[in-house]
Amino acid sequence: MNDVLNWILDAVSAVDPVVRTLLAGLGILLETSVLIGLVVPGDTIVIVASTAVEGPVEYVALVLAVILGALVGESIGFYLGHRFGPWIRRSWLGRRIGEKNWAAAERYLARRGGIAVFLSRFLPVLHSVIPLTVGMSTMRYRTFLTWTVPACVLWTLAYVSVGAAAAEGYRSISDRLHFAGYLFVGAIAAFGVLVVLVKRWLKRREARFMERELPPE
């Protein structure tokens, strides 16, 4: 296990740090752009890139690149929603999302306002639909940024820190423990499970809130 993991981590580390950082920023930009987040695994890209972080400079650079990429991607979604939202909603990809999800995003935004923008970063489907929906709403771009910036910062710090810490911890013990690779995989898997559980909890909590606060249609 250690040999395989060393090969993978060395392959990631072999990529020029600047290129690696830019690719992570681009990946999360695509993940947060108009509906692309449904197919581009931005979280995986960030985790992989973070395993090659060496020192505080690379850590800060990666964090800033991912935050900037997320904000640019969500800003693109906002702009496209503002200019082309109804057309995108009627398009083939919009229909794949489903009118039910579009309507749910509209109701959620109308009821929760800025909180919906913040929490959508951590909720499946909504994190791709909400920027477009906000663009079609009366919410100002400045208000949108006020809520999405802290969400992007929190998301980025969690993913980059876990990936970097797990890789650094593995490298520090891999020469002494033959099962260090399993510990690394277990740490990443545990984080993944925690993320899934938090997303499910948030989704259930927000669904209960909407059922309680919104009148039936």
C-alpha cells in the first residue's frame, strides 16, 4: 500500500506547484460555474492538489487560488442567471436538473435569502443551481458576495487543510509503519464520510424548515 501511495503522491508532487495550483483553481471554477458542478468533481481536485502542498507559501497560494476560482465560478453563474437564466432553465441541461429542483431553489432562496446562498455551498445540486437562481432574482450581486465569500473560504480551508495534513502525516510515518498508507486512506475516507453526513443533515434540516415555514402550493 505504501509503495502505491508513494507513487501517487510523488506523481502529484512532480507537477509544477504553480501549474498544480492554477489547475486546482480552474477545477473549482468549473465546479461552481453554470451547472458544471454536477459533473466536475471539484472537491476531489482540491483534495488531490492539497496532498502535494509543501510549506506555508504553497498552502496559502492553493487556498487563495481555490477561493478565487470558486468566487469567479459563482460570479459567472450569477451573471449567466441574470442574463440568460430562463433560457438555461428551458435548455436540455436545465431540463435534466428538473423543474422541481429549479422551483425548490427559488422557494429556498425566497425564504432563506442570504442564508440559502451560504448553505448552498455545502448542499448537493443547490450549489450549482443557486448562483443561477440568485442571478434571476432581485438579490444584488454585492449581497450575493457577502454570503458566498465566507462559505467559499470555510469550504476551501476544510478541504485544503485536511488533504495537506493527511499527506504530511503520512510522509512523516511511512518509513516506520508499513500500514501508514491505510491510515492515510482512512483519514481521507473519514473526512469524506463526515462531509456526506453533514450535507445530509443540512439537507434534512433545511427541508424540515421549508415544510414548516412555507405554505403549501
